[in-house]
Amino acid sequence: MSRGLPAVVLKLMRVPAEPQPPEGSAGSIRIFRAGRNYYRFLLLKWAFAQVLVVLGAVVTFQSTQSVMARLPLWAKVVWLGVEGVVELSALAFIVISYCAVRLNYELRWYIVTDRSLRIRSGIWSVEELTMTFANIQNMRIHAGPLQKLLGLADLIVSSAGGSQHQTPGQNPHLANFSGVDNAEAVRDLIAERLRQYRDAGLGDQDQPVAVGASSCSGQDEAAAQRVLAEVRALRATLDPAITTLPPTAA
């Protein structure tokens, strides 16, 4: 749970500290969080942005010195007042943006039960995505060079209607376990629970889940199997005796 200044910001923004678990038995709830290096990565990007802002402010201040020297006294006073307001605003922004980075890490929740999964992220705009196992079609792990260096990866789970080429977070059919340091373990857990879910007769057993492959191949295979079953049923209906005939010699 957030403490100190982040907790104050969290209360002021009225962001709920923890999401409700999705559908599933209470004993099956597993909660995953982004890896610690994911926070360090976010903090590094934040620090780099602050350095650029400070350098820009210094360059601007130096370039205006010659202009200020030619201003009348009242204009210099106004100019200094504006600079003071800008500096205070920049300081406040640094504090708030730091809290936002920390909360972005702490408020990122990944929950898996025996029937569904739920992902919640965001601070200014909280996004919560729930996906039932009945709709899952594909799982894949993605890790860029920097993620590999930090021991992180993204586990992307897609459901019916989702495409692996679309951006997670902009598509309700894509669930992204961002910045986890145990992506393979999470994938294996979901795959095992999905198998148990379908073995229990709760899901569509005719739709296999592609692990680490394109969801399009799984859809095509399932469609072909259904068409083949319909052809066989039609053939048997038209000529029941055909199923008992011996095979024709070549």
C-alpha cells in the first residue's frame, strides 16, 4: 500500500487503492505486480525529463539577461515576479510528477483467478480490463532489448476480436501484463488454469489457445475443424450406408 506523500496524493485524487478480484473462487486469486526494475525504469525516464526541463530553463534564463538589462525598473520587477511563479510551478510539477511515477508503479495490478483475469492501471485515468477464460485465444511474451537487460517482459493476452498487432491499452481485447519479471510463470499459470477451466466443461474446448503464436492460426484451425465436422455429418445424413462400406482399392 502507498505511504507518505503518494498516499496523500492518492487520497486527494480519490483513486481506489486496490481493485476488486474478478470472477472466480476466492482460494484461486493470484496477484502479480510489475517488477521492481520496472519502477527503476520509470524513475530513470522521469529523471531524464526533469534534467531536460532544468537545462531548458537555464538556457532561457541566460538568454533573457541581456533583454532585462535594457528594461525599465517596473518591467524588471514584473519579469522577476513571473520568473518566481514559473520556478515555484516547476518545483510543484517535479513533486507531483514524481508521485505520479511512483503511483503508476504501485497502482498497477494484475489479478488471475480460476475463471478470469483483471488488469488495472493508470492514475489520472484509471483503466480496468477484465477478460474471462472463455474468450482467451492467444498469449505471447514480448521483451525489447532494454527490457531484457532489466530482466522484464510483457505478457500480452488476446481474446476474440483482438489482434497481436494492435497496441495494448487501446484495445479492450488485449490484456497486457506490463513490466513483469516472471512473464513465463504467469503465462504458464494462465495456461494451466485455462486447461482446467475447459476440462471442467466451462469453456469452448474446440478453440485451442495459441501460446506464443498468432491468434489467427488458432482461429483458422478451429474454423476448419468445424467445417470438416459439418461435412461429415451431412455425408452421413445423405447416405448412412457409406460409413460401413469398405475402403476403395487404389
